[in-house]
Amino acid sequence: MKILVASKIDPTALDHLRSRHDVVVAIGAERSELEERMADREALVFRSGVAIDEALLERAGNLRLIVRAGSGLDNLDVRSVEARGISIRRIPGPGARAVAELTFAHFLGLARQVLVADRLLREGHWAKNDLAGWNLGGKTLGIVGLGSIGSTVARLGAAWDMQVVGCVEHPSRDRSAAFEAAGIRLLDLDEVLSESDFVSIHVPLNADTRGMIGAKQLALMRPGSFLVNIARGGIVDEAALLAALRDGERPAAAALDVHVSEGEGRISPLAGLPNVILTPHIGATTVDAQREIGVEVVRIVDEAADLADGSATSAEAQTTAVGA
């Protein structure tokens, strides 16, 4: 199978693909190079940071398989893909634990002022009596979006003895009962924001969620609360968050792994604030998660190639039989 790998994947997985298939690697490629390299490709493997739109798909007439080495599809024109009959395969599971764990790294970093303490100590200031911190245990954890990642965050929160509340796009009595059985109290978005000490965002970016956490929603948060966005940039209104964080109450601090503008040389508008932690979209970037994702990428591609080979062999056999 002719494959284009447009994003970094596990090296072992890449080596396997190269051993069995015709692989072109275009990690960090410019748009013009992607267009050129996709021309004869049958499969595309990519992650976030690569925009696959209709114009690019038009250059890939042979494309029949797209593998998203992760979960989000906000950088893929799904409608155009489906209209062309191209198969989309996502791999959301392995990254969920990694993203959930980074969520808690951010919670702890904010609650214990880890970056502030580190900076002051490097400057020679022993701030032992100057820095206040908070326990996670006993606090209310609010989760916006209870999919595979949000549900994993909920389980970890329960293990930290946190009271877990959350909201989903389509609540129902049955879903509420199911979440209740898992120790999660289902509320609406405004209630989650107003009742939680720690709030984490875990919804996809789409027309309904873009800007869903704006000035009005931030004003509902508890004084002294903490906000973490580890889903997608654009879900939280960064201008509204900047204004709220300057006030320093609702929320008191925030951590973002995702940003409206991402990439080399781009600086977040929140970068100048001391009560913010910023990381470069590394939620699923652990060795463990990427290794598991790589195994799935290989399995999906190999299965598709074997299926295509089988179909071709069957068609050839039928042609031979007819000719006989």
C-alpha cells in the first residue's frame, strides 16, 4: 500500500510500515509538498497540526484510508472524506490515559504553585512561607465532556477522593443513572462551572463548542477555582480568559495544553501571566501512548492492505475463470 505519514508516529511502527509498504514521510511539510506527495497515496496517517481539507483531498485521487493516530477530527474535512468514500479510522483509546494524567499534572501544578516555587527558588528566594497550596482530595472536580478522556479523568479524580460532577452534550435519565453509578453527578454546564473547584475541558472542537467557555461562563466559576483546557484551542475564549485571570479570582489560575494558535514561533496571549501554565499540545505525547497507537496504526494499515490484496486476487481469479 502507498502510504503518506504526515505526522510523527512511534519509530517502531514507522519501521514496520516501511518494511511492508511504500511509505513517504512528510512530517512538518509545507502545504505545497503535502499536495505533491499525496497525489498517488492510498493511505494517510496523521495527527493534530496537519489540516486535511477538501482542496488537499482533491489532489489525492487514490486515497482510500485515513488513519487519525489519536482522537480529534477537527483538522479533517470529514464531510469531504465521507463524500469520497474514504474510510476514516481513529485511535482514541491509548491516548486517553496520557491526556488524563497530564490533566492532573496541571491540576497539581496550579494547586501547589509548582512553577512559581521553581522560579523563585532559582532566583534565590526561599518562598516556603510565602506560597499557599491546596489539596485535591475533598475538592469538587468538574468535567466538561465525559467521553473516553473525560471519563478517565473522572476515575482518577475519584481515586484522589474528589467529588466528581460533569456534563454531556445529550443528557438523559438513563445516562444520568449510569454516570451516578460510576460516582459522577451529571449536571448542566453552568452548574458544573459554579460548583467545581477544579474544571477540566474534554470536548471536541466544532461549531457548537467553539467559544463555549467565554466571559459569561468564566464569571460563573468559584472564586479561587482552577481551569484546565486540554481538549482543543478555541473552546475557551482566550481573550475572555486573559481578562478573567488578570482579576485573579474566577478562575484564580489556568493551565492550557491547547491553544487557538499553535506552532513554532507563536506566543500565547496568556504567556505574560504568572497564574498560567502553558504546554505545547503534549497531552497524548507519552512513549507508552504513542507505542500503543503505533501498534494500532500498523494493524489498521496492514488489515486494509491485506483486504485489498485479497480483493484483487479474488477479482483476478474470477477473470481467469471467465476467460477459461
